[in-house]
Amino acid sequence: MLKIILAVVGRDLKLAMRRQADIVSALFFFVIVVSLFPLGIGPEPDLLRKLAPGVLWVAALLATMLSLPRLFADDHRDGTLEQLALAPHPLGLVVTGKVIAHWLVSGLPLALIAPVLGVQFDLSGDALLVLTFAILIGTPALSGIGAIGAALTLGLRGGGVLLSLLVLPLYIPVLIFGAGAVDATVTGLGGEGHLSLLGALTFASLGFAPWASAAALKIALE
Amino acid sequence: MIHWNSFSDFLAMGGYGLYVWGSFGATVLIMAVEPILVARNRKTTITRLKRQMRADSRAENRNTAE
Amino acid sequence: MTDRFNLYRYASPATFYPLAGALIPYFAAVSVVFGLAGLWLGMLVAPTDFQQGEGYRIIFIHVPASWMSMFIYLVMAFWAAIGLAFNTRLSGMMAQALAPTGALMAFLSLWTGALWGKPMWGTWWVWDARLTSELILLFLYIGYMALTAAIDDARRADKAGGILLLVGVVNIPIIYFSVKWWNTLHQGSSVNLTKSSMAETMLWGMLLMAMCFWMYSIAVAFARVRTIMLERERHTDWVKALLAGDEK
């Protein structure tokens, strides 16, 4: 079971490494969107500190959306996906591997660059730490839920916009607990409660989403 | 039994007339327009399907005649 | 064997089409009766609320619309589950026929909520847990309709929409809980649209209006599902016979 997942992760990572430009552009999209906010709002540190968690999280949601349409589309085009669906091992495991790989190339870089952007918003050291940790444990849920949307819209016209329409409302709990953790740290309430709920969301969606995506993929491949 | 003293009292809704009638107006509008749209959609679908069916049967007749 | 056959008979569009057609006038009539009774109780008989004045009368449509918007989503998810489990044709059609009505109910709930909020809270919109959840529910309806509209193949549209509905129904409690949590942390407004201590006439008025909305939704959904059936089954004999019979 683990072998299948790891094999898929390895394969997807290798493919992603051949197209590093995609990873870098999603990352720069994140950086640019976050940097636009102070320009639109004004440079007052108090205001920026208040807005930082929400801005960073919304930008992270949007940046994750960018790479989602590609999650299954390439494999669908060259027929790999149909091969995987026909293979004896459950498709849900394959999707789990793809979700993990997607997180490694989209969620993990966001978490690593987030503290740098947090400094721009005058966040304290504690808050930066919580921010990084929250994005680190929250983005797997985004990849998981996003996989369902990517599977449902596979091969449809206007798939990208449709995908965001389907997936963004489902991201709301992650946004609330993710931004809430940072916010609670900034205001001195402590973000542990938020973080544990965020972790629970990630666990639940990683357990549940791959199988829903697999069912959606089978429908799309019929 | 009836709570209102006069019709103008009823319309004024104790100063909340705009909000109450704005709510009820929107509801009545939606509940009137939705069935009309459904009925119209049904009519256009039926005429379209009939036209398609006639076209199909004409094509069939031509094929058997030849 | 005969039981099984009967079950399939009622689930088949050819038998359900005339049945729905015959039932629509009854549901519509019952809806009008409930509506008139509810309006009479709610608008003419019910006393003034001591806290909210006459403005509270908005709840006679706000609450039924909110209930229906949530209930219709649940019914759609139920049909989706049936459709995915038993592969029945009718279930997907029912879910698609219900969606626009559910979305309109969610919209009405938001609209009346805003009109209630302006005099009571002083603003058109408050990020109150219930209103926010209702807004997200409207987004879910829109997502479902956009997805089914984007898929040309009807069978795939039904199944993909079904999965989205099931994912949505699992998520709704989580979304509601998270919004509520978020709302309490940010010290949201604590005034409720519905109060626990309601006069009996108010409660009856609201229940009657809810019945009216319910029957209305069934009537409209049946009317819509009939059109969907004709469209989808246009190559079958029964639709051809029906259309040819109409022509004379």
C-alpha cells in the first residue's frame, strides 16, 4: 500500500521537476498577490499586522488553485490515468500519492516563503512561527479537497474557473482555522486550538478526499 | 381578531413597511417568475423536440423512398 | 420478482412523467391554501413583537426560505446517494430539477435577512454565523449548477454532480461549525432572527408558511423534472408517442 503511494509520489515529483517553471510561477503569484495588499491598503503597521493572516491565507488558497487543473489533466491526456484506473490496486491510493506530490510542490514552498512575507506585514516572531506551521499543516487539506474538484472538472471546457467555483467554498474551514491560528497568536490568545482543528481537517480530508476523487475520476473516464 | 386598525396601518407596518414589503415583494416576484420561466422552458423544449422529430422522420421517409 | 418490477416501474421516467404531471396542480393548490392561511395568521392576526415591532414579520418568509434552502440541499444529496448507489436515471434528474429552486430559496433567505438586518442591526449585512453559512450554501448551489451545466453527457453530469453534492453535505456541518467558531471569536452580533419565546400565532404562521414553501418547491421541481425528462429521453418511444400525440 505504502509502496504504491510512494511510487506515485516519486513519479509525480520527477515529472514536476521537469517543469520547475510551473512551481516557481505559482510561488511568485503568491508573493505578488500578498505584496499588492499593502499597496492597496496603506503602509500602517498596525493595520497590516491585523490583515496579515487573512491576506496570506487567501493568497495561499488562490496559489493552490493555480496548479490544481494540472493535477490529473496531463495524465488524462497521455492515457496514463486510464492505465492507472485499470490497474489492480485501488485508484484511491494512486490519488493519495498524487495529492501528496501536489502538496510537496505547491503547499510546502508556500509554507517556506510565508515567513518572509509575514515580515513585510510586521508580524512578530511567534506569529511567523505559527503562520509557517499553520500553512504547513493546512495546505495538505487544500490539495486533498482540490483533488476532488480537479477530478470532477477533468476535461471540461472552462475547467479552471469552474474548479475554483466548486473548491473555494469548501476551503472556507481551512481558511478560518488557518488564519484564526495566526490571529489568535497576534492577539495573545494562543493558536493551539485552531492548529489542532486545522490538523483534524487535514487528516479528515486526506483520508476522505482521495476516495471521492477516485470515484469522480472513474466517472470522468467512463 | 384582526390586529390592524386601518389599511394604512397595515401598509406602514409600524414604520417597517419598506423592509417588510421589500421582503414579501421579492418573495412574491420570485414565486411568480420561477413557474413562468419553467413553463416557458417546457414549451420551447417541446417545440424544439417536435421539430427535431419531424426532421428525423422526414429524413427517414426520404431514405425509404429512394 | 414482481415487487422489484414495481419499484423499477415507479422509478422509470415513463411512469413518473404522467404521475408528476397529475400531482403538480394538487401541490400548487395546497401551497396556495397554506400560503393564504399563513399570511392571514402572520400578517393580519399575529400580535406585534415587543422587541422587534412589526419588522419581525419578515421571519414569516425568512425562516421558511432558510429551512427550504437547507432541506432542498439535503434532498438533493439524498437523490445523489440513491443515484450513485442504484444507478437510477430518475435521481439525477430530480437533483437537477431541485437545484434552481434551492438556490432561489437561499437567495430569498439572504435578501430577507438583509432587509431584516437593516432596521434591527442597522446594517444590510452582518457577518453573522447564520447569514454567512447561508451565503456559502448559495455558493454550493451555484457550484453544483455550474458543474452540471458544463458537462454535456447527462449521465456523467448526474454522477459528477452527485459526488459534489455528497462532498458538500459532508462539508456543510464543518463549514457551519467553523463559521460559528469564527463568529464567536470576532464578537459578532448576538441578536437572533428567531427568538425562542414566540407567541403561538407567530409559530403557527411560520409553520404554515413553511408548508407553503415546501409544497411550492415540490410543484416547481416536478414541473422542471418533466422538461428534463422529455429532453433526456427524447429518443425513447414513450416521449415520441407523447410528442406525436400532442400534435393532433
